[in-house]
Amino acid sequence: MVVDEKLILNLEKLSRLSLSAEERITLKQDLEAILDMVRKLEEVDTAGVEPLMHMTEDFSSLREDEVRDQLTMKEALKNAPKKQDPFFKVPTVIDRS
């Protein structure tokens, strides 16, 4: 893959950014550095290496869900800035007009 002006301008358009000439140069250098790192990784011989699913043999065992330390409705609404029993009152988000 070649990182050229055309690619930079296309990325700029797709990301809806407006880059200066200096920023385009910096972006080009950064992308070239990333591609160089990927090319180095392609040189690594991975023949016979099993794909890694987890970093270690250990895994997190999940605990059972259990209900505990519940607030009552009155406690939950106690510090609400606005409430309309038994609910929290929030500003209108969807205009239905």
C-alpha cells in the first residue's frame, strides 16, 4: 500500500477533517510508520504456532447473579433533582410535534 496525497485526501474526506498541509505531512509519516511495523510483523515465522485465545491458561470464573443491597423506591428518589412519584423526572428528549 502506498501512502500518497490521494490517500491522505480521501482519508481526510472520509473522516470529515480539514487538515493543514503540515498535518497532512505528519499523518503521512505516521501512516508509513504504522505500515512499516505491520511489514515487520509479516516477517515473523508463525508456522506451527497455535492461535492465542487468551493470554494465560487462567480465566475469570463468573459469579452467580444475586440480588443484594437494594434501595427502596423512596431511597432512590431521595436525592433526585426532580421527581414525579414514583419516577425520576427528566427533560423531554424527543419532540413529538
